[in-house]
Amino acid sequence: QVQLVVSGGGLVQTGGSLRLSCAASGSTFSRLNMGWFRQAPGKEREFVAAIHWSGANPYYTDSVKGRYTISRDNTKNTVYLQMDSLKPEDTAVYYCAAKLSSIFETSYRVWDYWGQGTQVTVSS
């Protein structure tokens, strides 16, 4: 079993920055593939970013490329999402997720563990 605890989030102005953190416990973090998803009201949960357990091959959805950075620190069992140049359309509840298999999938339906979610609101 894996527990994911998310911190960060909040209210920022357009162009501002936030850093989300996700701390994992209950399993071998260094072998968990990690990702971030977000969900806006009335919309499906969508993929944002992912990183392989080794730290290789960070992958982003097109709408956040160049603005978001996913990273991990296996000594702290933590994955981060640095969000820069935020836009109102980034407003959503952000979720941390973990996947046991290294086969990359963007669908939230195939990810194994989830954090509680944190609200990110970007004002215009």
C-alpha cells in the first residue's frame, strides 16, 4: 500500500508560480513512477506530468510544456511539480499519483495510488 500526501497549492495571480509537493510512504518510493493530474469543475481528470522512477523521461501534456517542471528526490520520498507562468486555465484541483508499472499511460484510470488533491487557483 502507498500513501501520498500532497502539500502546496493556493491562490496566485496570472504569471505567478507555485510548487506542489507529494510525499510517499508505505512502499518503495524509488521504484514508483510518479505523476500529476488535475481536474477542473465539470471536466474529466487530465494528465499533467509524469516521471519515471529513475528520474528519467519527464513527460508533460502540451499545455504545460515549458512552464511546469516535474522532479523527484528519492532520498526524501517526494515528487515535486514546479508551476511557473501560471494562467487562469491552470485552475484545478491537482492530484499526485503513483503507478507500479513503468509502462507509460496518461489515463487516470490506470494509475494505482492517489493523493488527496490540492486546489490551485490562478486569478486573472
